[in-house]
Amino acid sequence: MTETATANNAGALTASQLDIAPTIALILGLTLPCSDGQPIGPVLAWGCKNVALIIIDSLGYDLLLWLLPSLKNMNALCHDGLLIRASSVSNHTTPAIASILSGLLPEHHGIFDKASAKESKIFSLPELASSSGHSSAVIMEQNGADVYRGLVEMVHGISDKIPPQEFDKEACRMTCRALKKQPRLLVSYFIGIDKSVHMGHGPAGIREAALIIDCCIGKIVRTADEDTLFIICGDHPIHAGPMRRKGPYCVAMILVRGMTGGNAGGMAR
């Protein structure tokens, strides 16, 4: 294992969000201009050729552990792949996602809001992949997707004005559709848990949102074969309401190969 995928005293694998970009770059044969992270060693031996990065807003590590008994698909994926307790670089969405997609700390990429994301000269993974001749797909909320229009082959923006559960179901449909075209890199984004928190729905509402996302994850992972590495991760832990985390900020990261062709283990259908 590398330094960034080590076991802590409780036996859990640990890493950082900063390690995602270097891992993807190695798999796709890309050169990151610079990085504050290191590749996650264990998954490099799996021999995957493509990567699907699924970002779940507010999926903290502790939250996933609380939810796992209810999440049949993600529970099965944790057993079939790796579950990592990953340190988060920020407690806010935009800088955290920018770090996930660049491998840089927020103070190095300088992206703290949607305006600075549009103006940034930093190359993110989808741009690097496309400029290197690899097909890429981005599925996320409209403003975030607009940053990639004209830069990557497949872009689908979803209005964040529709109900969160409909947003996530649409993200699922578009992600499955894009995966059938076999992009080398796909990035997709789910909002239900975070929106449930901000709407004050409490633990029951968070669980309901997570169940919808879990169903989506099951469908998505069964759409790609074992040549695709899935990296399912949170951007930050819950940062509002009674379940708010005050630090240290750690998110869940699940790494697993695609399971099309019946190799779906204990996943729900």
C-alpha cells in the first residue's frame, strides 16, 4: 500500500480526497501538472482501464457507517471492494470537488465558488482526459456542467430547482446512458443527502435520500464491466443541522470494479 492508503488503529483504510486525481491519472495514462496527493496503491493492481467517479454530496464516513445497514448496494460494494476513510480538504462543496478533480489543496487551486470555477486556469481531470484524446462525460448540476461545455465530449447539466430525488434519478439515468458509450472517464454528482439536510428533514429524511442514491448506485455499477474502476466518494461530511460534523472532516470513499454481466454479488436489483 502507498502512504495514502494505510490502515488506522481501528483497521480502517485511510486516504485523502487529494489521492483521487493521481489515482485516476495513472490509470488513464495522464500527467497531472502538479498534485498534493498520491495514488491509492491497492486499486492500481486491479488492471482497470476506465474510471467512473461518483460524488455524493455530504456523504461523510461516519454517516455512511450509520446508513450502511439500510443500503444493500453500497454495503455489498464495501465488501466486494474497498471502503476508505478519506480526509476531506474542505467542508464546502465547490472547493472540495475542485480538489477531487485536480488533486490540489484549495489554497493551491484557488476555486472557492462557482464564479472562480469558471475563471480558473487549473486543468481538471475531465479536461486533461479529453485533451489527451480520451472520451469523457460529466453529469452534474447545471452551473457545474456549464464549465465543461465545449471542453469534454459528453456534458449533461441538471437543474437544481427540481426536487432532489428527481435530480438524483435523472443523474442516474444520464450516468447509465453515458456509461453505455464506454467513456474512459465519467464524473457524476448526487445531491439528495445534502439537500435533505438543508431542508431540515432530519435523520429519517437523510435515510430516505440515501436509499434513493443507493438504488441509483446499484444500477450504475451494473452498467459497466470490470474494466471500469468506480470511485464513490463524498465531497464533505454533513455541515448543517443536528448531524453536523465539526471536524476532523472525513468522507466515505468506496472503490470497486464494475459488475455488469451478472457479477453483482449481494446487490439489490
